[in-house]
Amino acid sequence: MSIDYRKHKQEQIKSVANPNELASKVQQLKNLEDEIANAEDSVKKLKEKANVLSQFEIPQMMEEMNIKKLKLTDGETVEVSNFYSASIVDQESAFQWLRENGRGDIIKNDITVTFGRGEDNKAAEYAVLAKGQGYEPVQKVGVHPQTLKGVVRECNESGIELPDCFKTYVGNRTNIKRS
């Protein structure tokens, strides 16, 4: 036996004859939306504090103490590792640099053609004939973000400096392995 909750709710709403009840429900929704916004703001602030500890304070203290890895009394371990962030600022220059430096294979070139409802036959023909049917494909050329981070890590570890067409960030991150 299944219950259609939407129908049940609609019947329930029809039975509400008191506009004050509706106003009360609207106020409840507004209050909940405000609570959610406040909770999201609190979480954002907590994440910012955690990032400062993870990326700056703990790594600096461990470096000053010449500690790479720390085992806590409860069996958990604390380790600071590098993390990388990267994006492409100038696509043409970045792709040229990647190709010239033996990394052109990470550039992905996707072509997408969209057909409407009932155009399955045209789609099949297009797969064989491509542009011959008068459709203009949409082309997207790019590098997957994780792959780009990997290139930044490799270059950083090899001492290769990336040109300004890439926006990169190398930082520290504290990892706590919980038992």
C-alpha cells in the first residue's frame, strides 16, 4: 500500500480554513530559512578557523620544531603535507606551454552536438557524417582541474617554474589520521 503524500498534503491544505494558520506556517518557514542562513554562516566561520590552523599555524610550529610527523598518545598521527591549487589564466598560452613541455596529452578536446526530441535518426547520421548535415558542434577544450594540480605538483617537485598563464598556489595542509 502506498500513500501519495502530495495528495494528502493538498487535502490537508484545503481543509485549513484559518488564514492565521497560513500566516503562522509562512512565519515558521521564514524563521527556519533564517536559522539555516545563520548555521551556514557559522559553518563558514568554523571552516575559516580550521584552515588557518591547518594551513598556517600548525605547519609553522611543526617546521620550527623540525617535526615532519607526530604520533599522539591516542594513536592518531598528525602530518603536514603540501597541497596544490591551479587554474588557467590564459588558455592559449597555457596550452602552448603544455604542448611544448610534453604535457599536451592532458588537454581534452570535447565536441558536443545537441539534437532535439525525435531527431534520433539525425543523430545517428551525424555520428557518421559529422558536419555534413549542417549542424554546428559546440567545442570545449580544457584540462581537468585534478590533472592540472598534478602537473603543478610535478613541476614544483622537479623545480620547474610555471609561466604566468597559470595561477598556482602551493601551500601546507595538516592531516590528522584518526584511529
